[in-house]
Amino acid sequence: MKDYELTLVFDPDLSSADQKKLIEKIKKTIEENKGKVEKEEEWGKKELAYPINKKKNGTYLYLTLKVSPEGLPKIDKKLKIEEGVMRFLIIRKE
């Protein structure tokens, strides 16, 4: 398993409860694909550099993961179709 960083930008209109459900759903997806969340940081609501889906703000979440490379495409696919996720980026740590 390799170390990865996942940064997510959520829709700012999500309620706190909906956001927590979405975070749990993302963690479950990672675990289903033989991954493990090692660290979670909520960066809060921040102004975006440019509008995404006509929204000027987004709520940020940063995760440090251990995932097998075979599981990444499945995680990527799930995040792309997730309603509350406006953008995400997965990078490999060195």
C-alpha cells in the first residue's frame, strides 16, 4: 500500500449533517477498496480562486490515506459521481 493525499472541496450549501454523512460515505468507499484513512483535517469554508458551479466558496477536507494502487480508480470513479463533491485531487506522497 502506498501513501496518498486526498483534498476535497464540498458544496458550501451542504448542511453540517449532510457533510458528515458524505465524509463517512467517502471513508467507507476508501475502506471498501482496501484503503485506510490515517489523518483527517477539516479546513473549513474558504473562498475559491474562481467560481465552480456558480459557487464562490467551498468547504475543504484533507485526508491522508494508505491505499493499494489497484483501489485508486474505483475511489476516483465514486468521487466523480458524488453529488456534494465539487472538486477533488488525489496525489501520491513521496
